[in-house]
Amino acid sequence: MTLRKPLNLAVTTALIAGGLTLGGTAMAQPQGLYSADELMDAEVYSNENANESIGEVEDVLLDESMQLHSLVIETGGVFDFGEKQYVIDTGNFSVETSNGDNLESIQYRVLVDMTEEQISQQPEYTNDWWNQTKQTTRQAWENTKETANSAWENTKAFTSDLLDDASNALDDAGDEADQAIRNDQQ
């Protein structure tokens, strides 16, 4: 088996860090490590019929922080005609593992927590979706950085003001103490 090492390392790390949800029937405990290579092309099932495959995993999408964003599943069609690809966000699917102790025969099964009709209402994975989502995600990332930076600046300014006020209060108390001592000495 040949692994696409740079991509698989990033995707595997993201799957672990992003909290890839495990189903409970095929494996009782979290596996701890997942193969992105084996996740690609895994059979996909809907929650209304967990015994009939509705497609396969076509792509794994990561966000700016290399966390698992979503899976792209390909459904329908015969001989690549009439196929559609839908984006299924993290939290809307689980992964069941079989043969998890043997890398050569490990298998994944993805269970989408939606009906086939609900899946067909998810965003289609198209170039337009990609560009719009990429821009929206990038903007959200920038907003988060700006908000965090702004919060830090506000905290820093507030703390500085508090320290200045405390320093002034101590100076005033010191001046009053000096004045009281001078008054007592006279």
C-alpha cells in the first residue's frame, strides 16, 4: 500500500485532532489513529438504511487550523453518470472501523446522521461552493484573529489603566502619610 505521505499526515492529524466520531457497533473504543488513505472511498450509509450503501467518501476537507471541516461524499449514478457530491459537515457523520489492528486490511464505514433526502439538501461540492466557502472560512478566521487581537488590546489597556489607578492611589496614600507625619512633628 502506498501512502500519499504529506497529505495523509496532515489529514490523519486533522482527523485525530478534529474529533472524528466513531460508531459503536464495529468498534467499542476509539481507535486513536485513522488512515486518511483508507477513509477515502469508504462506503457511506444513511441513518435510514444502515445496510445499503448510498455512496463513498470522495474527499476530506480541512479548515485553516488543519481541523476536520467536512467529508465530501459521492452518491448516485452508474458509471460516473448522474453522480453528485455533497458536503457533510463534521458532527453529521460517524466512522465505524473494522480490522483496526491491521493496516493492510483496515476498513472504514461512514454513517451519515441524515436521511437520503436530507443528504440531497446539503451543499453540492462544486467550484462555486469551494470558492465561496474558502472565502467565508478565511474571513471568519481573520475576524477571529482580529477579535482576539482586539480583546487582547482591550485587556492590556484595561490592565494598564488599573495599574495606573493603583499606582496613583498608592502615591496619594504615600503623600497623605507624609503630610500626616509632618503635621505630627510640628
